[in-house]
Amino acid sequence: MPIIETKNLSKWYGNVLGLSDVTLQIESGITGLLGPNGAGKSTFLRLITGQLKPNIGTVKIKGKKVRNNYSLFSIIGFCPEQDCFYDELTGWQFLTNLLKLHNFSNDEAERKAQEALEIVELSDDKNRVIRSYSKGMRQRLKFAQVIAHDPEIMILDEPLNGLDPLGRRKIIRLIKTYQREGKTIIVSSHVLPEIEAMTKKIILIHQGKIFAQGNIHYIRDLIDTHPHIISIKCSHPRELASKFIHENYVLKVHFAIASNSLLVETNNRDKFFSQLPSVLIENNIKVDEITSPDDNLQAVFDYLIGK
Amino acid sequence: MDMKIKEKITFFFTSGRNVFSFFLRLGLKTKKTKIFYLISFLPVLMSLIIKFSQVFSNGRQIEGTFIFSNMIMVFYLQFLILILALFFGTSVCSEEVEGKTLTYLVTRPIPKPAFILGKYSAYTLIVILMVAVGVIFSFVILNVDNLLDFSRYKILLRYMAVLTLGILCYSSFFMFIGTFLKRSILFGLIFSFGWENVVQYFPGSTQRFAIVHYLKSLLPPSSGGRFSFLLFRLEPSSPGMSIFMLLLITGIFLVLSCVVFSLKEYILDD
């Protein structure tokens, strides 16, 4: 039996379409929900947690309707996308108070809060008011309130936003640990590598519709047919260009002389990135910045739907 | 009683209690509470000034209870409890929506009415405490020469009971407004200083459509004092009827708030 089931789920805000005719069955393990900003990811997650009412369609978790079914929330943990807190409270007070809303006794709430804060490495800062937390700390605190009551189902809306690379890796590792414990986890993101690092099961969402669903390799193949542009700001852009221009996976090379940077268009991003470090070291080229201006999902989706 | 129903009732009250203690602690820490605490101390400051001027002047001494009654009429009944109930009542729901913290509450295993009632109780208690501290201090300062006259404490208790009823009633009404209106403060201000201020002076039974009518009906007969014009045209309802009506209004708006909060969809703007 699927853990989460939606049938013809549709939601619109006035004239704006939020989600259209989404029928899905989500089973245990990690499911990645991938889509550009404004695709309908948050709407979908708020609908399956009963925070929004669908205009059409139904949502069931473990066979039970969700909206106003408060008892279900003892097995659900939800991480909102927004950076919102009771800023006057300390991290410790925030967490223990939310745990008490699960009807845990004081001792139990404190024990669980301590465990969760240790997991997200916030126990040293637990007595500071949330207002003084950095973006990354706030994000970790949001994650702590998801895991603190040990839910079976975790619904995470952009949980890696605002985290530094190390923090991201830690949260990704944690999410994978929970998957091994048999939990059902839905993670949304607009960054493909983030989702890729967690799961092979992904759902592509775009303009409120499910665009593709399945194994990440299938979607990767779809996306890989789309050429990527990579911008490299370095000391010797011409020398670097000469090393790549003959490779069959490099389609075009452009220079932006004023900013000392090189734009490489490739149809095999992975191969390009695997070669780049050795070329840089062998030729003693100093790199200031590597960005991928084209590497946003919107561009990829536009390409896939033939815009 | 069926065991399941018993368990559900117990669960409901436990959830409500947990919400209450959460928001009591949180409510006491907010900037809003601190600012309103300062405002509610204005009558204390006024009482001190009056008392000092009485001590240092040789003129006719005005009776402390008389000044106290006027203060209740002018500052508390017509202004402070309305403002406090408005800002705390509407914020039960609207501050969660505007601060986008509602998401943490509606994804917890608590019935929505338990949340509404728990937070209402917490905020109402905060407002009652704010008012009580100011009233008691003012009373003591103004009656410092007659503190052993225990008959005066009866008046204090009566005023406190009326103000408490007023806070309960107005807060439940404003909470209801806050559950379904986005600009609840604006509506609340219009209601407080428009409707309540006008309708109470209408002749006949029309004045019974204002909450303040029932509150004024419960005041001691001599409470008008210098500001007796505030009791102008009051055709008081009986104390029993007044208490019944205030409790009824409170109950109706509590139920309506729970219903609206359970059914309404709150869209947290990104």
C-alpha cells in the first residue's frame, strides 16, 4: 500500500494555477520533488500535509484523509520552506514547546529535544535566542523540529536552503540514515545535484504539473541532452580554452575579456567537470570562480518542453 | 461514558493546556506585551501624580475611591481593555498567519479548537494580569490613607470582576474577527471606537447591542462621579442578565472562532 496517495489533486489561488491534476503514489524511502521556483512544490507539500484545501482531488496518508485529521501528525514531521520562527524563544524553548504539543511529558520532551539538537549540532547554542541564529543554524533548527518526535513520514520543503556545503552534506547523510530506518521522506528542491545526492526516485514538477516521474537516470538522460554553459573566471582563459576546444563534448567556447572569464558550452557536464581539475593543475591556471549560469532548472525545463 | 469519548476529551484538554503554557511563556516575552505593560501603567503614574499633588496642596482633598471610579470609567472601560483585547485577541490567529508560524502548529497532533482555546486563555490571562496590576496599584496609591477600610476592597473586587468580564468578552469577539479577516485591527478599531462608543448611548433597547452596555450595567451606582456623562442615557440591564449576556457573547464567539479556524484555509504568503 502506498504511504501517500493523491488523486487528481488540483489547487488554484484565484486565477493562478498552483497544482493541476496530480495523481501520485509515494512509497517508503526518499522521494525527491524537483522543480524550478514557483513550480508548485510547496503547494503540493502543503496539500499533502493538510495545510491547504484542494479545489479538486483527494490526499490520503496511510489510507486516511489528512486535513483536520490531527492524529496523523504524530507520525509526520514537516519542514517549511519559509524562514519563520518564534524569534523571542531560544532554540531549546522552541523545540521543547513544540514537543509538548505532541503530548510528551516534560522529561520526555527535554530528552527528545536534546537528542535532536545534538543530531543537528546545535546543542552548544540551544540557549541562545533564535533571533541571534545564523541562516544555517535556523535551517538546522527547522530540521530538528522535524526529527525530534521521531516521525515515520518526513516532508521537507527545501531543507538544504541556506546551509553551507558541510551542513548540506551532514543533512543529506542524515536523511539517508532515516531512509535506512524505513521512513518515508519527501524532499523538495530546485537544485538537481542536491536531490541526486539523496535519492534515485524523483518527481519532476513544472508549472503545477507532474512533468516526469521515475528513476533519476531516466531524468538525468533527459536533462543531459540539454547543453550546459559553464563560466570560469581564471588567470589564463585562452590557455584553458585551448585545452578543451578539441574535446567532442565541448560545443562552443566564448570569452568575456573584460571579466577575464571563459564560457564553455558542453553537452556532457559530468565529463567536463571530471577533466577540469587536472587541466587546471597541469597548466597552473588559477581559478577565481566557476559558475553555471545556465544551470538552473528553469532553463532545463524550458529546454525539455521545447520553449 | 464511552472510554473513547473520555480519552478524546482528556486529550483535548491536555492539548489545550500545552498550547496555553506555550503561549503564556511566549506571550510574556514579546515586545508587544512589554509595550502594553508600560501603557497599562499609565494610570498608576497618574495616581501617583494626583496623590503627590494632594499631599503638597492645601486645597480640598478628593476622595480616593471617587478618583479611582473615574479612572476605571474613563481609562479602563472606555479605552484600555478595548485596546488590549483588540491587539491580543486578533493576534491569536493573525500573528501566526503573518509570522508564518502557523505551519508549526497545524502540523502537530492537536485539535484546532484546542489551539484556539489554549492560546485565547493564555493571552486573556496576560491581559487580565496587565490590567489587574495597574488597577491594584492605582487603588492602593489613591486609597493609601484608608487601606484599613475593608469596604473599599469590595469596590476594587467589583471593578476587577467587571473588567475581567469585559476582557473575556471583547477578546473572544476580536479573536473571531482575527480568524477570518486580514485587516482585523482596522475593523476592531472601528468597532471599538465607533460602534461601541455610539450604540451605548442610543435610547431604549438598541443600546443592548453594545457590549459596554452590559459592563456599565454591572458598575456600582455611584461610579459615574465627575464623568457621569459617560453613563448618560444608560438604561441598565439587571446584573444577572448582564453577566449572562457577557458570558453568552463570549461563548458564541469562542465557538465561532473554533469553527472558522478549523474550516478556513490560511495561505501563508511567500
